[in-house]
Amino acid sequence: MDLLKEFLEYKLESSDIKKETLEMYQGDIKDFQTFVNKNLLDVSQEDMLHYMEFLKSRYQPNSISRKISTLKGLYRYLLKKRMIDFIPTDGIIVEKFTERQMETLELWEIHNILNVSEKKPKGERDKLLIKLLMETNFSINDILKIRLSDLELSSYSYILSDAGDEKVFLSEELKAELKNYIEQDRMKILENNSDLLFYGLSRQSFRARFMALGIKAGIERAISPNMLRNTLKSVVKLENEKDGANSILGIKEKYFQIGIGDD
């Protein structure tokens, strides 16, 4: 009997979890198995304490918390199935960690980055990608997986996340810019038959281009594309704390009002 496989199947059936989360569970338990080098049913509380000391020497508090949480879930499941008589994670206390404050970009910084982008196909691509990140709150990976065929089916009005479980409608301004880029600039960058909107652009290469734009825009600190999403989250949180009524759509409109939608 494969306890790990059985536990993962149980989690998949009993919870609405993503594939990535399931893979983390699997990795955490396999790491633990490698450390204790014994049957999971024979693990003692002493084994857990030794593992905690090992984790403290190798990982940050948030990673330790996740790994121990995974093991607690596993052993609660085994106890429920009456495969063990006690939970070896009982009494294991994980130190609370201070959540690191999200690094964000000021709105004027985003505006300047857009303004220094080249008036050439690659520059137009950079601006479009930045605006898609800001307006959709999708990850860079989701944005890089956008397909032309999906856009054509929606008449460029919305995009789907890579998993297909989230649909975000685009503003009229961005919808027009997206269509213009496809019709005017996309094939000038790299002639290809790929269905990917940003074919040939990797996460790493866009990150490098984004950082270069930051330097060109006069931003002295190190920046990254993730800071765009953090800015949106930060502003949404602030607005929600004020009156609890503003939506992300309202925030998008504010971005365009201050000129982020302008060249």
C-alpha cells in the first residue's frame, strides 16, 4: 500500500485544490521520508523533533510552517483511518513568522516605465504585457500562455487564466491596443505560426527587459514584473479597507485616469 498516493488521492477528492498544491504536498512528504528513512507509520515524536531542527537549519519560517502543516494533515488522515494510534506531530510548535511586506511600484513609476518604452514593435509588446499584468492581476506565466485562437473567439474582450478557471474582461482601451498589436506589430518581431500571443518571449527575458526599462525611467531601486501585481493588490486592499465597495475594475479605471493608459 502506497500511503503517499492514498493520502494525495484523499486530498484531491476532499478538497478543491490546484495541481501545484498537490505537488507541494507530495514534495514535502517525500522530503520527510528521505530524512527519517523509515516507514511513515513508524515515525515517532522524537523523529519529528529532529526533523524540525533540520528544517530550521535549512529553510525559512514560512517554508517550515508549510512542510509541518502538510505532515500534520497526513497524520490526521492516518489516525482517522486507524492506521496509527497517535499523531507524532502533536506538540510540534512552528514559530510565527512576520510576513514580508510586498514590494510595489509607485503609480508614477509605472507611468514612466510605459513612457520610456520604445515606439517600436518590441517596445509596444512590452507596454502591452505590462498593461495586461496590471489590468488582469494574472501571473506572468498566465500572460505568456495567452493564445491568439482564444482571443479571436472572445473578440479580444477577455482572457482566461492558464488553468481556464478565471476569466477577466479587458477595458476598451486595452482591447483596442491588444488588437492593434496583433495586427500591426506582432509579426514584425518574429515571423512564426505559433498560436501563442507572445511567442518567443520567456519570463526571464521579459524580466530583464522590464528591469532595463526601470533604469531608463530613472528608478534607482531594483524592480521586477511581480511588483506590478503587488501594486494592484496593495491598492485594492487599501480601497477595500476604506469602504469595502470598490472592485478591481474600479481600480483599473483609476489607473487609466492617471495616465497609465496613455503613451
